[in-house]
Amino acid sequence: MSLAEELAQERRARLAAERLLELKQAELSAANEKLARHAWSLSEQIIEQREEVAVVRTRAEELQGENRRVRHDLERASAAAEVAERRLWDSLETIRDGFAVFDRNDAMVAANSSYLSIFDGMECVAPGIRYPEIVQILVEEGIVDTEGMSPGEWVCSMLERWRSETLEPRVMKLWNGQFIRLVDRRSANGDTVSLGLNITESVLREEELREARLKAEAANRAKSSFLARMSHELRTPMNGILGMADLLAETDLSEEQRLFLDTIRSSSEALLVLINDVLDFSKMEAGKFSLRTERFDLEACIHEVLAQFQSAVKDSGVELIIDYDLFLPTVFEGDAGRIRQILTNLVGNAVKFTSAGHVMVRVVGLPQEAGRYRLHVTVEDTGIGVPEGMAEHIFGEFNQVEDETDRKYEGTGLGLAITRQLVELMGGEVWVESEEGAGACFGFHVSLPAPEEERSPAMALPGWARRVIVVSSPALSADVLARQMSAMGMEVVSMKAEEVGPARASAQSDIILIDQNTPPGSGLAALRAIRETGVDCHVFLLYSGPPPKLREEDGPVTALKKPTSRRALLAALSRAEASGRAGAAGPEDGRAGARRRMRVLAAEDNQTNRLVFSKLLDKLNIDLELAENGHEAVEKWRSFRPDIVFMDISMPGMDGKEATRLIREAEVGRGHTPIVAMTAHAMAGDEEETLAAGLDHYLTKPLRREAILALIRDAVPDGVEPVVADAGQQREPEQPLNVGQG
């Protein structure tokens, strides 16, 4: 091989080596670059890992601190729990009541010493014992008193209670007389917490209270029995005293005798008020005030109340007046007896403290829904009044205005307290408005229903009655009556007596209204002075006290007793029209063709009361039969056939209730006979019990003539003679009633 070829071959080899070197250098450079990148990546990872390690180390250090704190807190909590548990059990150990916990398998978990003490140290009664075993031990060891149950029955009842869904409390009596009240409750995990409360002291206290209550009830029954007995025993002689006093007042007496009689009557009335107040207070104290509903005439009720006080005011000249809203019904449904009692208390209070002037009962009202009326009743007087600041005081029990050391006015001080209780029982309110020395106004409001047929009061006047001349200067009662006539559509003219003659009142169109107290002289003097001038129209003469004695020459006159009700006024106008306004008005009961007198039977075992009753009715046109006991009352009812029976309730042999029952059985198919109870029983529930026995009405002794007459009038049957003439139209004995001209 030539040198050139060798050089060329060497050059080619060198170039190939250089190219290989370059290639290797490039590969090495790429590897170095890759290695550098990998090293950089590793460096970054190392840095990140170092940071993570630092964070982990820091977190580990923090967790280590937290672990130390948690461990410390756990140690403190564990210590506190141990203290709390120790305190809890120490507390449970100090109480007298037993405490135990049972698991869901009825095994005892824990119990305090009180719970275990009743087992008297029995080692078997400890945590782990089951509840049924405990119940069995209680019976077998005689620890409990099974109270009449057999041991097996008692165990079954206890286990049945333990397994029920609701664990009702149960009282268990131990052998030593102690009483344990078991109160158990299940927890959410199925455990049962059992408490054994020692209620021995409470049971003994309850027993003491029960015995005390029995003694108190016995004492209360004794008090009620005593009050009922005393009420009956006092009212029976009071009936004789007041009845005879009323009869004696109608005889001719000297001035001194009448003074003695008035003293007897006023003292008896005062005693009766005291009896009623004490009885009512006992009812109020016992919360036994009750209401009964019946239909009654409110206006008539007010008139009856005022009639009771006429004798009390006749010497003082105090005028008793009623101002009843003409557009208000008179018949309502409610407790008439309680309404009358309220009115009696208020009017009696006003009369007691009024020595001159008047006492007026004013009634107004407004219709409400469902036929009810809101009634406002006021009792106004011109008496001593009530001092400022004493208005609330006088409604208290036993309270009066004056000082106890200087009592001018007698009384119990219970009337207004009882009145407030009654009004509030009816859902109303009572109040007083007064100025010391200028009179007082006591009022109350209640809401009562009125029967539908009574809601539009009839106030039709005779067609001839167009004008009324009022001769009064002044008289409040005449003014009230005149205002009522004006409300009914009449023209009202006021004149003096001497002015009537020149005015020439026409007999065809005018009525003259004269008050008996018209000055100068009297109403009779004014009437006769008017008649002398030739005026012959009809005259209505208002009077209080004894009826005026009229003469023939007095002309057509109707005497109206004050206060006058609208019914009496309309009846008087009708009688005046019927008599031609110039003749006699007919008697109160003018049934034509009467064939017999009304028959009245009264049963009363007390001789004095029989005498009083017969004398009270001796001026009536009736046939009166008296019976001394229930047996005789029934027999006389069969033979006498009375139109009404007045029945005493307490009679020997057969009382009034039994006699009434026999009469009711015998009268089936023969018509109903009204029977009225006459009784001295006035305690709570007596009226309801009496009426439930079949009687129709209830009168308490002492009996009032007005009440008896009202019941007789209501019971007058058709076909009998008039029972009584209008008491307000009495004249001198030799003259007929209501003598007129023509």
C-alpha cells in the first residue's frame, strides 16, 4: 500500500475519530446537561423535603406540646371527675332517701347506704343483685307491710310495675311504720335510676291535717247547725212579735202607746236585720252564696222593698221615690231574692242615714245582645253622706263610717260587704258617689235577660187623658210621676192650687195631680179649695202613710200610694175612664157573677203564729181554714179544697214537705194547688231544698202581709168574689170608694 493511501487511510481514520469524539462530546454534553437538570431537580426536592421535614418537625413539636397539655387536662379532668363522683356519692350518702342504679338486665350497679339500710346489713344485697331478688327479700324477711295483699300478689304487683313502660310512683310501708315513696326513671341507655323517698313525716302530717280537717268540718257543721237552729228559733217568736205589732198598729192607740209600739217594731226590725246579716255573712264566709234564676218584676220588687221602710220614715217625713225608666221592661230573669236583698241593704242604709229629704231609687238601662239589658240601679239620698276616703272602707266586713267609740247608728257593718259579694256574683259592679253632708248615691249594674214578650213595655194611655195639671210646690214624687206621664204622651202643666180654678180645667180633657204634702195645709186642703171653684175633673191624690179620708163632696178622686208604679198608674187611669172620669172606680178584683169566696188553708203548729196569720188576713174577703200539723193539713186539703195553701215546714208528726208530697200525689188529674212554704229556716240551700219538695213559693218568717197578699192575689181563680178592694182608695167608713159626681 502506498504512502498516500496510508496517509489517506490515516486521515480518514483521524476524521472518523474526530467525528466520534465530537459525537461522544455531544453525548457527554447532553448527559452533563441532563445530569445537571436532574441534580437541580434533586436539589429542589431536597429543599422541599427539608422544608416539609421542618414543618413536620415543627408540627411534631406542637403535637408533643398539645399531647402534654391534653395529658395534663385529662389528668385534671380525671381528678375532677373523681372529686365530683366522690362528692356525689358523699352527698347521696348523707341524704335520708335511698338511691340506686340498675342496668338493663335489672342488676344493681350502685346504691347508697340509705337504700341498703332497710335490709339491715344483709350482705347479699349489694351491687350485682337483681331487682326481682330484692323484691323477694323484702317480702320473705318481713321488711314491708303488704297491706292486705298476699306475699305473692305483692311481689307480682311490684314486678309488673317495674316492667311497665311508665314507672308510676308507689308508696311502700315498712315494718317499722315508715313510708317510702318509690320514684323510678329509665335512662336512654336502658339503665334504671331508683329513688326511695322517705315520706313518713309527710304522711303523718297529712294524717294530722286530715284529722284537723275532720274536726274543722265537724265544727263547721256544728256552727251551721247552731245558726240554722238559732235562726229558726229566733224567727218563730219574731213572727209573732212583728205580726202582732202590725195588727196592734191598726187599732186605736194613745200617743204614748203608739210610741211604745213603734219602739217594739223598730227594735224587732233591727234584731231581724242582725239575724239576716249574721246568716248571710256565714254564707259569704263559706263561699256558699248561690244564685237561682226565675222570672220576676223588677219594678214591683223595688216597690215591695220601699214598702218595708214606709213605717221607718213616716215620722221623719223622708220621701221614698222610685224613678223607673218607662221605656225599660219591668220583667226580667234572675235571682229575685238576691236582687231584693241588694235593694233592701242599699235602701235600708240610705234610710238609716237620712233624717230629712228623700231616698230615691232610680233605674235606667240599655239593651244588649240576645235580649239582655244592662241595668243601672242607684239609690240616692239626702243624708249625711260618706267622708272622702271612706268609700272603699264601708264595703268591708263589719266596717262603718263612724268611729266605734261614738256609734250613733246601729248595725253590723255587714250589709254593704254582702251587697258587693252578691253584685259581683251576678257579674256586676257596685259603687258609691258622695259628698260629706250632702247625701250619697250608691249604685250597681248587672246584666239580665228579659223575656221576649216583655221587651216592649205597654204604655197605652186612655184616649181622653191628654193633659195633666200638677199641683205641687215642690214634691219630687209628683214631679217624677208627671215626667212619666209626659213620656207617655200627656201634656204636663204645673200650677199652684189657687191657679187651677181660674184656669178652669176641663173635665173632658184634664187630670189634676196633687201631692198630699202640698203646702199650705195638705193635699186634701188643696183638693177642696179647687173643688170650691167648680173644677170637677178627675183628681189623683198622692199620699204616704195612712190613706186620706175622702168625702162625698171631694168629687172623683183616686188616691195613689207613693211611690206609684206604672202599673198602678195605668190601672188608675183605666178605672177613671171606666167610671166616666166622674164616678167610682171598681174594686181591684171586679169579677162579675162571683159565686163563692176564695178558700185559703194555712198549716202552722205554733199557736201564736196561727193567731198572727189569721189576724193578718181577717180583713180579706176569704174563707180561711187553719191546720195544726201536716196530717191535718192533708185532710183539710181533701175536704176544704183550698185555692192556695200556706204550709209551715217544721211541724211535729208530719212536716210540711211530707204533707206537700201527699197533696201532690192526691191532686194528680185534679189541677195544681199553689203551696207556699212558711218557714223560719233561712240558711243556705234551705230554699232550694224546700222548693224541690214540690212547694211553689218560699216565705221566711217573720211573715209580711204584703208578701202574703201578693201571693193570694196571684192565686185568685175565676168565679170567686173580690178578695180585697184597692187599699189606696179608702174613705171614711160610711162612704163608698171613689165617690164621684153624676
